[in-house]
Amino acid sequence: MGKKRVIFYLIDGARPDILQKYAQQGHLPNMKKHFLEEGSYTKGTTCFPSTTGPAYLPYLCGSFPGDHHITGIRWFDKDAFKKGRWGRNAMRSYCGYEAKYFNEDMNPDYPSLFETYPGGLNIYNMITKGVEEENDLTRVGKSKLYTRAHFKKIHHPVDKLGHARLMEAIENEFQFIFAVFPSIDWDSHYHHYDHEETLEAYKIADQSVGEVIQKLEEKNWLDDTLIVMASDHGLTSTKVHLDVAKFFRKQGYRTLAYPTIWTLFPQVAVFISGNSFASVSFLDQEGFYFTDQLMKKHGQALTAFVENEAIDFILTRKNATDISVINKDGEALIKVKDGQMSYEAITANPLGLENTNKWLNDKEAFDYCFDSDYPDAFVQIKQLFASHRSGDVVVSANVGYDLRDFWEIPEHLGSHGSLHKEHIHVPILMNKKDLLPQPIRTTEVYHLIRSHLDG
Ligand SMILES: [Zn+2]
């Protein structure tokens, strides 16, 4: 038996239904043949928030954003802020120059595949912990290409260059390659998730897989190579924007939010991720707020907030272990005990699930929620609230809405980040048979990669 290898294609923002549709229509012949027909496919679940960056962590580390205290593409740390607002760990936005802190912010208890398998090669992925500089194959020229892609909406050359780097890389010995193809996400944001430009982005990834497989065959490496293709979140089209920071300002709160983080004497901090997820922290109290106290102090603003049509539900800590799920109709509870979970509608049923009437472990909780509107809701809420950086209030937007104003240039027409199935479900494909007999979390992909490389 030859040396075991893995090539991971992270097709950012691909939706399972769209990928399958394009494959059935004959647009993606390589994915159809090597994955859907001769390999394995399942619809999996990503993490909460379902947003680029944090949602790569399950694949690369087998752990969730909450495990790393990287609770969004932007986060706020009330404890650290109270100690000194300009402290290094008071707040973060990985969208700008602070992206470079992502690696250091990661929890060393969950090493990346690059650390476990030294010598791994990286293409465009922002998480480079454990990647030696010369193995970060797109580090030169990436920011220029990305800027042009962003402002001029010229996306596809980025993926095509990534493919070229990938082809060069597999000329030589390798063990693990992680390649991000970002255009499906970008085209979906700036056009639509089902648009001719987006289709073109899927086709680039498809063609890449075809050429890579042909090359591996020539080298006689294909049998020992596991090719994984997966995305980090779904995406829905955005029709209405509700700017959460503006909302709280209108309610009379001095509000700290990117990009105006210098607000004096802020009363509330609002941090948005993927545009359909927000974390809100109230600064008039040290430590966490629990639901009843929070409603006593800020109930007026929060009641008006959940009544807004953009808001699906909010999450708050009921007590030290349990989490309230609150929508405009009322409250339900996710209870957590010894790592197990239960769900009970109290005055409303925001998740639309039957009461569990018993404790569920992680596996049972996955099965319980998978076909609902909120796949893996219990475990995802549990992992997020295990971090002190979750904030006092976590917001999940309704489909069709996002939580920032349209000042972003160019305007986003697509959103993700929420706990809704249209953001949580992701396609997972592999070129080997029988690897995906049932739906899985994206953390399981990490374990499948490890068992291939170690096996
Ligand atoms: Zn993404």
C-alpha cells in the first residue's frame, strides 16, 4: 500500500441542493462521477455561527467555534473589555488587519491538521496555524487578488489560480492539502446562490477535481488519496437589512460596533457575523446576564427587538447551565446537564420541535434536530454558550433578512450565519465509497481525514 494522502476542497458557501441540481443538469460531470456516483455524499451540518473562518474550524481541528472562544468572525469579550477596552483581547474583527490573530486565538488543545501532519499545503485558507511559510502556496499576491475580486467582482481568477497552485503541488510528494475555492460564496453574495456566475464558480471547482484526479491516476496515487469536497455554510438571498447597532442606538443606547469601536461610555456592544448572526453584550453589568435579570433591565428594548420581522429568535442564559430561546411569542428552554441536553417549550416553541421529555447525548441530539428547520440546534447552542465570548444575547436572523445596514460596498445580496437549515446544511462529498452512510457534523469529516491518514 502506498502513502496515504488527503486533498480537501473547501468550496465556500456551496449549498447541497444547488450542487445536486447542477450535477443532475450535467454541469458538474466530475463531481457527479467521482463523488455522487462512485464515491460518497451526504448533507451535513456546519456550526453556529455558520460563517466563513469559524466554520472552517470543525474541518481543521475537529472542534467548534465555542471550543476556541472564536465565537464569530467578530467577537466581543466583556470581561476583557471591563479590564481595559484597548486590551488586545477585548474585541476582534477578523475582517480587517486583525485576521492575522486568528491562528494565535485558536485553542492549543485542538491542534489543526497542519500541526498534526506537518508539511501540509495551504491554498487561500486564512487558518494557517501549523503551515510553514513556503507551504502557504497562495500567500504571495493573495491580498491583491482578493481586493480586486471584492471591489470589481472579478472572482473566478482567484479560484483558477488556486487550481493552478494545486496542480503544481501534486506534481511532488505531499500528504495533506487544504484548498479554499472562494468564488461560490462571493458570487452568491453579490449575485445570487443560483446565478450564472455562481454556476461558473461551481464548474471551476468541478473541472479542478477532474484534472486533479487525472493527475493522481497518472502518478498511481489515486487509490491512496482521499479527496474531500465540502462547504462551510449555506446561504440565502437577502431582501431586507436591519442594522442591529442602529436599532439599539434608536432605543437610546450608546452602542459599540464595528466600525465605530471608539464609542465613548458604551452601554451595549453589537458584533455581527455572516450578517445573519449577532452577539449583543450589555455593559451595565459585570459578567453574564441571566434571562430574568436581563429582561428586567433591558426588556423594553429586547421585546421590541424580537418583535422585529428580521429576528427569528434570540438566545440568552437562563442560568449557569440552561439557555432560553426567545421569539416574539415567548420562550423555550434548552437545558444542559452533564453534557446532555433537553428541550422544552415554555410559553412558545421558537425551534418548532417537540419537547424531548428526556436527556439526549450529542448523537441523539443530532438525530433529533436534523430534519427540523434548525439542524443540530441543541449541540450548536451548547457549544457556543460554553464560551464566555458568546455575549449576553445571541441573535439568529430570519431567512431573507440580515443584521447590518446596506452601507457595505458592494452591497451583499446574500447572507448566512444563522441557525436556520438553509445556512446550516452543507454538502459533503468524498471520492471513496461507503464513507458517509448517514448525515454527519463537519467535525466528523476531521475524524474521517485522520483515520485515512493514520490508517
Ligand atoms: Zn464561507
